[in-house]
Amino acid sequence: MIVLVMNSGSSSLKFQLINMDNGEVMSKGLVERIGLGGVAGFEVKAKGEKIKKDVTADNHKQAVALVVDALTKGDLAVVDDFSMIDAIGHRVVQGGDSFPKAAVVDQRVKDLVKGYGVMAPLHNYAALAGIEACEENMPGIPSVCVFDTSYHMTMDPAHYMYAIPYEDYENLKVRRYGAHGTSHKYVAREAAKALGRPIEELKIITCHLGNGASISAINGGKIVDTSMGFTPLEGLVMGTRTGDIDPAAVLYIMKHKGLSPDEMDTYVNKQSGLLGVSGLSNDFRDIEGAMDEGNERAQLAYDMFVLRAKKYIGAYYAELNGCDAIVFTAGIGENDDRVRASICADFDALGIKLDPAKNDGCREFRDVSTDDSKARVLVIPTNEEYAIASETVEAIAEAK
């Protein structure tokens, strides 16, 4: 089965064409600067080669048309016709409480994706544009929505509720939804394979650490708790997001700086986090480089990131009553051995021990814990595209 995975952003479109029979990535690429006027960028990798060129992409329909042409025409074509594509899997950030699993697209699904856009305006509306563009450019090929929130739907009310008047949960759907679900699900399953045990027997803490970051507690393959909340703002210190913050502080800042709700949204989501504290960058490489040169604010940003992650891991260890594995994934989790070592330091009381020799320089799938560690510490590169494709296959099979 051949699946086209689409990740539509407000001004970008990432894609991968995957042969699910053997896991081969047949083609992948990116369209940038969609709808921003002027020249857009288009990159395609296939057959061991790469092309990069300037194009016109005023909207997602034109961007998808470029993708279809790249897959079916020219030197890097990998299929004779788009009809050879069996299904299209779309990443959708917010599915509310309506989608405990991936869903084949119909009008009801599109209406719900649009409705939940108020909770993820930068993501859901773009995803819907990508879905409709695929329907126009590749008629007859079924589309599936794979939601970041679905994997977190196993949380019980005590974990997903906020302590607000209950009618606001009922009427406004204000609750914790989580995010990065496809990544947490994928690496948890890979951890079970690495441990050689059924996931139903395991307690796993997964740490998706990138510019956006979240940690999840998983028991028997099901989410118990996760750090992100109503939106991806809650939880860890992130590249430009505050993570956990007292709501009263938000109101205080709004009042004293004269910020509107939209301006405050920009403040907490795009001007804070590592960038806001360091005053330098949201990129961990820049933060660590400045630390090494003695920059105190860079050091503070680093320490805050590490401390918040340690607090969530400790809390989830308590909630799970122990764990079998802690998994590090995503850009920082997979590639930054210093961060892994800092987060795992002083976990001796929990019996969690990182092996410096295994951890140093690790950028690959590896167990980096000591032989006597009570919980295995695993580095597992995430593969959200493959996870989306897998859920697409499952949804298509169930719909038949």
C-alpha cells in the first residue's frame, strides 16, 4: 500500500510518499512560502537525488499540484499516475474529544476539523486547506485525518479536567488535550520492541523534546497523563513558549503592558521560552554555545528547561508507580547528549542511571542506561510520517 503523508502548515507543506509494504520512503519534500507573495521554495528528494527550485504557490491547491507533478513527472517521478497512491494521511493538530483515533475524511470530519480550529488556528485551518487541495488535485484518493490529540484520549477526567466551573468544560470544551500524540505513540511502541516485551506490560515515560516539547506517561500502551494541555502552550519550557505559568501572571502582564488578548497570545507563544529568557535564540545549539562562553542568561534558560523536564519525569514516575523505560526523542531528545545527561542526573533515588560512555555523541537508536539502571533510558528517533501512514492504513482498513 502506498500512502502520501501531508503536513500542511499555514505557509508550508511537507510531504512523504511511503511504500508501507516495505517501509521505503519513495519521495519526500517541502513547499515553502505558500501564499506569502513572490517566489516560493520547492524541494524534492527521491531516487537518491535532490532538486530545489523557485516556484509559484499562492495557495495550498497550487502547492499540492506541485507535489503531484513531482511524484508523477520528470526525472524524480516515482509513480506513473496519482491513482497509484492508495491513501493520503494528513496530520491534524487538534481533534478535540471527537477523535480517539484517525478518521477517514468526509464532510462531517472536515466540519469538525474546522470547528476545532479555534483551539489551534495556526494548524487546523492549514490542515483543512491541505485536505481540500488534495481532494481537488487527486480526486477519488481517500484522505485520512491523523490527530495529534487522539493518543491522549485515554486520559481519565482527573487527568484531563481543569478545576474550572464544570459547565465551561461541558459547553466550551475547555480541558487538556495534549499534542505530539503520533510521536509519543510511535516511540512507545518502538521502546516495547527494544525491550522485547508486550507494550501492554510496560510503563513508559516518553520525552518529545524539540522546539515544541512534551512528556507523556504511558501505562500498558495507553496515555495516563501528558504535559501539554488545552493548547500546546502548557507544560515544559519550549523554544518560544512559556510552558506552565500562573494565569494571574498573564493577567498582570496584560494589564501593566496594555496588551490585547492577541498580543498576549504572541507574548506567551512566540516571545517567551528559551528565546525570552536568554534574549538570544530559541535554538538549543545557540543556547549551549552561549553557555560555554559564560552567558548567564543562556545558562539560566538551559537550567529552566532541564528542571521542568525533570519535574515532569519525577511526577510521572510517581503516577505510574515506577517505569520500565524513559525515552528521549525529537530534535533535542535525539541529538543533544548534554541535555539527556542533565535531565537524568541525580535520579539515583529512583534507580535511573545514565551511562556517560553510551550517551556521549549518541544520535541514534540506543540504550544509554547503565546495566543496573532500574529503568532503561532509550534514545529513539521519532518517525511521525511513518506513524501517520500506519494510522492511515489502519483507518482505511477499518472503513472497508
